[in-house]
Amino acid sequence: MATAVLSWLFYDSMIPVIFFLPLFFPFIRVVKLFIRDRMNDGMTEEFIHSLGSVSTSLAAGVSSENAFVAAAADMEKLYGKGSVMVKELSVINSNVAMGQRLSKALSDFAARWDVREISDFAVVFRVAEENGSNLSEVISSCAAIMEERRRTESEVKVMISGRRYEQRIMCLIPPGIIAYLKLSSENFIGVLYHNMLGICVMTAALIVFVLAIVLSEKMGDIKV
């Protein structure tokens, strides 16, 4: 649909749709990355909350293994049985129950998700466990640092959300202007279609338009 609209706007023909077809696969990849990032954001939030539950249990004298069991129950109350974090905690607890070390179960968990917070915590937990450190203090400190980083990212995103909305509106203006001219003054813009010079000009405009969208989205994707 999008390729057909672009072909009509920039070339006044459906033939370019054929040349746009190879872009379908990169587009699908971008969509998958977008979905993955949203899933990772949700997982990060749930993971940080689960660490808070684990830290509380450890401070009460519960073993680290049982602290993660308690965290699974707490996350189920908070997010429901369908929560991804609840399912991951169930996997971790099941593996530990079958004799796997908790540090190894956490490392496997980190390998399943491309989330910085989970990877960092798995490493910190393994080192703390090997060195006999106070796990309650270590986990509490990790949770506090991650929560602060998460809060900072959220504040930054709120600050730029208005600008991102304006940027997305601005991205609609160029094709909107072309569509308006095609519908209201076809003779005026018609010189840009069906000739080599016009095709080159509209192709350059399309490339600049796409690059502007990509760059603006990249600039708005801020990580702390």
C-alpha cells in the first residue's frame, strides 16, 4: 500500500512498485526491530520490579533461590500469569529446582534477551556469588541503579516526545503538498512526471525524504 502511494505521488505511475518490492524485506526487518525494542522495554521494566522483590526477600533472610520463587509470585500478582517476566522466572526456578546453579540460570536468561540490564545483572550476580558477597546489598544496589537509569530515560523521552510528534507531522507535509498539487494543479506539477529530468528530481526528493525520516527517528532514540 505504501509503495503504491509513493509511486503515485512521486512518479504518477504504478510501475515503480516493482522496483520498490526489494525494499519489502528491509522494511519487515525494521518493523521486527521496532517490535523487539518495545518488548525489551517492557521486559526491562518488569525485570527491574522483579529485582526489587528479590532484594526485599533477601533482606528478610530468604535464600537467593527462594527469593526468585517469591519474585515469580509477586510478578504474577502485578502483571498476571501471561507476563513474559513471570514465564522467565518460572523457567529460572524450574532449572534451579532441577539442580542448575542460579547464576547459570540467570546467564541463560540473559542469553535469551538482548537487554543490557539483564546481561549486566547476570554478570554481577555471578561475580558476587563466586566472591561470597552480600547478595542482598548487591541486588539492591543493582536495582537502584537500573531504576535511576530507567527513570532518566523516561524523563528524556517525555521531554522530546513533543518534538518527535512535531517531527512526524512534518514528515507528512512533503507528500501532502505533492498530493495537493496533483489533485488541484495537475498541469503545474505534471512537468515532473514521465520524463527523465522529472524522474531524477523526484527520485532525489524521495531519497532525501526517506533519509530525513530515518535520521529523525535515530536522533530521537535516546539511550542512557
